[in-house]
Amino acid sequence: MDKQYHLLVCISAHGFGHVAQTAPVLNALHARMPDLRITVRSQAPLEHLRSRIHAPFDYVRDGSDIGMLMSSALDVNVKESVDAYLALHREWSVLVAEEAATLRELAPDFVLSNVGYLPLVGAHHANIPCAAMSSINWADIFAHYCEAISGTHHVASQMLMAYNSADTFLRLTPGMDMESLHQRTLIGPIADVGLSRRDEINALLNLQADEKLILVSLGGIAGHLPMGHWPRIPSVHWLVPASWHSTHPDAHVLENLNLPFSDILASCDVLLCKPGYGSFVEAACSRVPVLYSSREDWPETAALAKWLTTHGVCREVDRLALESGNFAEILQELLAQPKPQPVAATGIDEAADWLEQRLRR
């Protein structure tokens, strides 16, 4: 009888991009290894995880991954982030020992982290094979915002040491360079590519075939855009989260469609978003043009924007224009562009191949 392998997957709840990167790999891995036992350890909502991860999994609502604390979907709160990391690292050796004990109790054959670092160093101390997978790592993000702040050097050093204790870091395309990581394995893009169901959506929303539908998404970070005073654009409609309670006359509630997010994205004419891996790559793989707001201080932005400019169709709008709704001309230019060729999500099979080989080793 074949051994039933157990994979523990730790997923950051800093936005939905980490789930979007991880879920397609778990789905592909489950198709190859139907008996694989998967445990997901995360503070991401179970409902959202189940909407993306179609493989059966056990859920442990837990996680030490701070990410960066945000004051809005676009703004990092540096002071609160530093305070949180200093508190977390105050008793680093005790923290690592506790994490190792927790992992021994869960008893996985392998630990995959996207992209918390404590599970990696904990797995290393528990003699459990482990790997990270993401387009970013928190050591480089933390250094970008906080390295000039007195008293943070030991935090950055411990974070980097934790990442380098992993067997490898599966660095997704597009992504940060991560030259400080010794064991990088570069793999292709990962995206959940949906099916266009535009005729169905038009019928549900009572839209005409020549009207345009813009999906507005900030990627799971709390906050909303002040759409209530946006001017109306002829023949343009907006899909927005229910939590925004939008009063714009041309806004429709995303959740009312009751369709998978990837299918909704693939059915829209444009995605309006902040720079983020899941948003940019899923749009490029689904041939959907992107209108995005500036987020110049986020260190991943340059790599994402360069990649999307090369492989997709996109335009940037400044934040003031976004908040005021003063971007109709840029939107019309974007809508007039020919649809790009789809990008292949080759990273899914590359990551699933790597993980299957390591689990069966």
C-alpha cells in the first residue's frame, strides 16, 4: 500500500495574492496525488480558501505571518509594522522552538510556505523538509521599509536566516530579484485561469452586448474606492465588492453573480486594481487589459509593471485620478487596444513537479 503523504501549507493572509499563487499548485498536486493529505495553516478566511483550493484540505486557523501592516489597500503603516516585528522577535529562540514543536505535532512530510519565514526555520529545527514559494519575501520587504530604523537590524537578519534555512525558494515569475536568498529556483507564472461567461453575466446584469464591464478589485486588503462621486461614463459598468456599499448608479455587486472569481475576471473588459501578483498575472493569462493605480513605494511594483507591460496590455493612473474617477480618457484608450495574447501559467506544473518529487523522495 502506498504511503499517504502529508503536506502542510502555510499561506500568508496579507491580501489574497498568496492564496492565488498557492491554490493552483495544490489543485494540480492533488490531481497527481489524489491520496495526498493537505493541511492549510493560515489566517485567510476558510470560505476564501475553499473558493480557490478545490482539493480537500484540513484547516488550521493560525499563523505568525505579519506581512506589512496596512493603513489602506495602498499604504504601508511602517511604524506599526516595525513595532509588530520587534514584539514578534523579542524572544526569537523561544519562538523558533515553539514553532518546531507545533510542526512536530502536525507531523507533515513537507512544509510549503507562501511566504511566512517562521514555518521554514521551525521546520528546519524539526528536521522536516521545507520550501518557500512566492514572488516576494518579507525579509526584502522589511529591509526596504525599515532597515534605516534603529534597532531593526537583528530582525532583518533573523528573517533572512529563516528563509535561507529552507531547502529552496520557488521564486515565481514575475517577482523580486531576491539576490540575498541562496537557494532560489526560478519558475514561471502561476494563475487560476477562468472561462469567459460574458453572455451569462450580461443576462444577469441586464447589459447590452456593446456595453463595457470593469472589474474593480483591491486584492483582499481592507479599504474601498470612493466611487459614489465618480462621473458616469457612457456604456461603462462596474463590478465592485458588496462590502463597499457603492452608490454609483452603474455599479453592480460582484458577489451577486455567484460565479468563480477567475471566471468573472476572464469575462470582463478591464481589470481596475492596485499592483499585485494575483491581479496582474491572472489578467495577463486571461487576456484582460489592466488599469492600475500607482504604488511606487511597494518594492515588488517595478517587477510586476515591467512584466505586465511586456506580456499584457495596461495603463497606469495616478492615485488622485483614481480616487476622483477622472480617468475616462485613459480607460477608453485601454479599451481601444487589441486584446493581448494569453500568457501560459507554466509555473503551476513546474511547482507541482518539484513538490511531487520531493514528497515521493
